[in-house]
Amino acid sequence: MGRSHRMVILLTLSSLLLGGCWDRTELNELAITSAAALDVNKNGLWVLSFQVILPSSISAAAGTAGGPTGQVPVVVYSTEGETIKGAVSESYMEAPRKLYFGHNSILVIGEEAAKKGFSQMVDLYLRNSDSRETVSILIASGDGRSILEQLLSSEPIPGIGLERILEKQERYLSKIPNVRMYDLIKKQLSPAHSILIPEVIISGGKEVTGIDQLKQTTVPSKLRLGRAAIIKETKLVGWMSDNEALGVSFLSDQVHSSTIPFSSDPEKAEAKDSTFVVSNSKTKISVKQSEGKYNVTAEIKINGWLNETGSASNLLKPETIRKMEESVQAEVVNMCKRAWAASKKANADVAGISERIYRKFPKEWKQMEQDQEDVFKKINLQINAEVKMKKVGLSNKGYNKLSKKEQEQ
């Protein structure tokens, strides 16, 4: 047998041993989910809801949800089980396609499920290769399924629309961070074991679940972000207002950009008649130990510009600008104090002050951490803010001052 014949036989045998794509799944066999929700029913069972994309409706859509065909772009259905994975598996009893979570961008956790604790959901995401650790997490004050059923007028796929709302809020307001699964995991493993997660609500009247409701200039309801859910060890333990959450963002150095309404002259009127735009913010935390307690100082330095004012004061005068800066400083300090008070009430250090203490005094912190109820009692937090108003816009005088001059003339 020649060498060439031996090579042919070897190649033939090798090809027989190759498995090929024996375990592949065709695209038309998958149900692609854009969002999911986790709830608990009256019997204590886990309820999983899935927002599944309908490809035919999306391809027919012409820039609006549903498109000219009048079909909804997604369908929502739920399964239940004693375990979360068990609930997912129940989908095979009714769904003609296998659920695929590779493009899932949103996870909504209902209030009852959040109170019960959703550590099993985190475990499920860590163990499965087709789950995305970049999925954004939201807490619903009611049940999560109703959030998935709500259609958006400006985005065909509601799950993607919610993700974009989160990204824009984080970029331009910095009130509540866009919390992804890996953020939650890192925070739960940190000394603080706590994090803030945005609340999602249906604002308005009747829920928008059909295409006909979108064929109007005004829809009866919409999805929007609300408060901030205080999560400790994957359980809901309290709520913060959006302004208190902004205080947490300042304390934890997570402010990218924001707007702060303030009084241009608090000595004359407490009403907020001006707006300061934060262009840059930096927070430095220092920790000192004294007699078994920790003195923590937060130094917040903020740069920005005046975006709006109802003041008649002359903006060319340094004392006018100084008063405005002091007024903004007072607003920031007040927000941070209220945020810290809300954290103490929930016994959850969402600002991450515990992490700063642990880094500097790891041995002492481990001893203090044994009794979580005493943690806040041993922390004295001092908040200082320094605001620099770099610009006042295109006019050095308020419109009220200009209009008064015209009237005098």
C-alpha cells in the first residue's frame, strides 16, 4: 500500500470520528427574550415572566411599535415552579421554541420577590453560560410581569427601551446607577453587602398593552423610573427618594452629570428659582479612628454652570456668584445627609462607607462587623461641599433684571 493510499484511509477514519455540529440549535427554534421578570405568587412559588420578541412583527415595523401590520412586537407569558430553574423548565410544556437569554437586557424583580430575596436568581445567572451578567436589574413596586406587558411608543422592543432609559438617566442625572448583574454580585460580596437599584413604575392611567392604544398622540400610561430600592444581601429592606439617591451618588463618587435646583438668594426667599448643572464632581473620603469610633469625612468638589435663574441680581458681581455657590453647596450637603439618614434607617450602607473603613482598618472592621446593628452607631460622617460656578451662560444678567430696566425706561 502506497503512502498516498495510507493518507487517504487516515483522513477517512479521522472524518468519521469528528462530531460536527451535532448539538446546534437553529435560529428558528429559539424564542429570543428581551426582558424577564421574577415574582412570587400567593402559594410561595417562583413566577418567571418572559418578554419574547416576535421577529415577523419587528421586521414589519416602520419605526413605531407594531408597525403597519398592527401586530404587537413582543409576547409575554409566565411559568411557575418551586425553584427558578424549575419555572424556566416549565416553559417546555407550552412554548414551541426554546427560551434563549443571550439577548436579554432587563430583569425586573417584583416587590414580593425582592422582599423574599433573590439570591437564587443570582446563582442561576452565574451557573448558566447563556445568561448575561450585563443584564440591568430593576425593582417593581408591584408585580414584575405588568412592567413587561407595557408597550413603549418610541421603541418597538420595550426591554431595549428600558435599557436606554437607564443609560440616559445614569449619564445625564446620575440619580440612580444602572445596576447590572455583575454590579450586584460585587456589592453583595463587599463589606457593605448593600446597593441601590432603580424602581420602575407604570405612570399614568390604563396600561398600554395593545397597538391600538399607541395610535394616538398621547398614550394613557408610560414606563418611568421612580424611587431607589435599598437592597441588602439580595433582599429589599427599604426605599429612597430620587433626591436621596443622588446624595448617595455624590457620597460614592458616581456623579457624571446632574442638575440641581436651588434658591439664588436663600436669605430673601427659600423658593428654588435657579438651576445649576454639574459638569464635574469628585468625592474624596478620609477615615480616622478614635476611641472605638470612625470619623469619616466626605469632601465633595463640584464644578458646573448656571443654566437658569429667576434672580434679578447682577451676575457680574462676585458676591452674587458666591451666594449662589453657597446655596448649591447647602443643597448637596442636605441631600447627602438625608441619604445617610435613610441608609441608617434601613441599616444598609449603600454609599459604601464601610468599604473605605475596611480598607484602612481591616482587622478592626471584622470585629465591628460581627454586630451589624452597631455599625452605623460607630460611624460619624462629616460632609463638606465646595461648588465652583465656572459659567453663567450667554447673559451676565438675569432676565428679571433686564425686564425691570426696560420698565424703568
